[in-house]
Amino acid sequence: MRRGILLSTVFALMAGLAVAQSAAKKETITIAGTAVGFTASTLTTDDGVQASYCQGRLETAQVRYYLTGDTPTSALGTLLEVGDFITIPGITNLRQFKAIRTGTVSGSIQFQCFFSGR
């Protein structure tokens, strides 16, 4: 009997861990000479829950970005240096995020996006 209860508890804990691990989605954004943002599917789950925030670290090359929906240029926008971390809070900012490289080398950010209540 105890063994059955123990196994039930272990399986319940494993199921809980599987849910916790699905609490984030990943997207790598390559930032080239045309402004880009998130893929829409990254910002919502299959059951319609919207991302609370996304965070990542810039690799490879300097970029500029806006959270306003405006399109940045190589000379205009908030500057992000290689190695800088960025956290973008709120679904509105996430949907309006756009970034562009400042030079001839493309930047890359590996984002993790997190969801409320998950």
C-alpha cells in the first residue's frame, strides 16, 4: 500500500515538473538590416495565455531597438551592446519590439519568454 502511495506521489510530482518546464518558450531572433520582432506564436501558449515578459542577451553585434512600435534604424533607437541583457515586460511592449543591426554584422538574441500563472 505504501509503495502505491509513494509511486502516486512521484508521478504527481513528475507531472508538476513537466508543467513547470513548459512555462517558458524560446526564440532566437537574428537582427539583420531590416527591423524584426518576435514571432507571434512565441508570445502566446496553445491555450491563449500571453507572455508576461521575455529576456535575453545580445550576441555577435550591436543593435538598436524600440518598444514603441516605431521602426529603429542603424542610427536611431535604444542601443544594445554585445553582452547586454534585455528584459522586455508586458505583452504590449513584446508585440511592439523591433530591432535592427547598427553595422554590417547581424546581432542575435536568444530570448526566453515567461507566462503568468504557469
